[in-house]
Amino acid sequence: MLDLKNKSACLFGLPDSGKSTLANFIVTKYGRAAFVYDTLNEYPESPYDSYTPKDRNSVPELEGVVRAIMAGRRYRLLLIDEANRFCPSKPNPLPQAIADLNDYRAHYEMSTIYIARRPVQLNQDLTELANYLILFHLDGKNDRQYLNDISAGLGDIAATLKPFHFAVYHKGQGTQVYNPVKAIYTTAKIIKAAIT
């Protein structure tokens, strides 16, 4: 489905839409080469590494972890959950560590996934430079318009997605809708991570 090597993706969806189940499925494929910044302590014990911040709103704490990951060059995939907490939309600037990773991701040979509930809440430098946008149902007027501005009809697709179905927009290659995730990963923990 995704060729994430040295690329970035933004994953959007409302609570209990399936986004965390899909994210878990993707990072599990990387095993110990994946690192999850688990903002809300939602991810289960797993075959990948994760970190739950002491202060889930602390940009300096996130930057410290990201800088250590970039310096260590051990991981091939970094996923930041609730990324809009640290990288809100413009005019707010990106935290410098995230800006460096966004600009020099290929240099670090790292893929990145940023998860947020709504596209309009995440910094545009992440959204508009992402190779992939992964969307679960979003029907907010502002999100719909923003996605339609990125690619004609993209917001309309997101607004009509059935429960737990998701669409993947790949820049230059269009959008494809996928079957639903099989299980719901709620804030209470994961039930089962698999997709059809």
C-alpha cells in the first residue's frame, strides 16, 4: 500500500475512526526499527519502541526525543501521535527539531508519520510536504475545503468515507480508497491490529 522509505505521511481521523489501528499495523511491520512518540499512552506493548512523555504538551520534551532519535540513526520510522499538540497550524512555526526532520528526512534515512484528528489543526509544512495523506472520515467544512485545496475532490472523498474505511492520497498519483480496518483501536487499548 505505502512505500514509506524516507518519506512522510500524515494520518487524519476523528476519535475511534480506525487511525490508531492502522498506524499500529504500519509500525508493527517495522518492528524495533520503528519508534512511536505515544503522546496519550495509548499504544500497547508491542514489537516496536515507544515513549510516553512526562508532559504530553511539552515541545522541549518532544524535541529532545526527536533529536536523540536523529542522532542515533537506529530507527527507520518515527510516528508522532497527537502531532498537532506540538505542531499546530500556521502562523505557529514548527519546532526546530521537527522542521529539521521534515527538511532532511532522507539524510537521516527515516520515514515519518504524523497523526492528528483534523488536517486544519496540523502545521501546513507537514501536511503539504507529506508524500502521503491517509484519511478516515472527515466531514468538517474547514477540513473538507482544505483537503479540496490540496487536491480537487480529496475533501469530498474524506467526507463520504464509510466507517473505518480510509483513503490514501499519494502526491502525483491520486487517491485510493481501502477496505475498513478490521478492529477499532480505542483509547482503552488495541483489540486487534489488522486490516483487510
